[in-house]
Amino acid sequence: MKVDIEKIAKLSKLSISDSEKEKFEKQIENMIDMIENLPDISGKPFVDENNRMELRKDEVIESMERQKLLSNAPEVLAGCVAVPKTMES
């Protein structure tokens, strides 16, 4: 599928240099090709006969041991990974 990158840039109010136009045009064409080649999932309904979303079943699976996981953390407080404060209160 051919993409008009200049039109997209104009509608998006973006300024794109000539050297970028070809690169972005190719990237968008690749994305469209990828989307067009996605498998058909019409045989797998996401809702039941009452239009309720179908949820996956909860299953217990084996996971990494807590101590092994925390051994990789730079700092641990009260059994949790400690991270720097990101917001002022």
C-alpha cells in the first residue's frame, strides 16, 4: 500500500525533512503490511451470547522464588523492592 507521508505530516501538523520522508513512508507501509497480514480471529469470539466479555481461566503457575527475585534488587525494604521517590507529596 502506498502512503502519502506529506499528507499525513500536514494533517498531523508535523514538519518532516526530505530525508525523513522516505524513512517514515517505508516504516508506515511496513506497519500497514504487517496489520494486513494478521491472522483471522473471527472464529474465536471475545463475548458470549449475552455480550459479556469472555475472560481467561485463572491458573496457578510456578514462578520465581521471592528470595531469588529480591536478590537482584538494588535495595529491599520490608520484603519489597525499594525505588526512589518519583513524586513530591
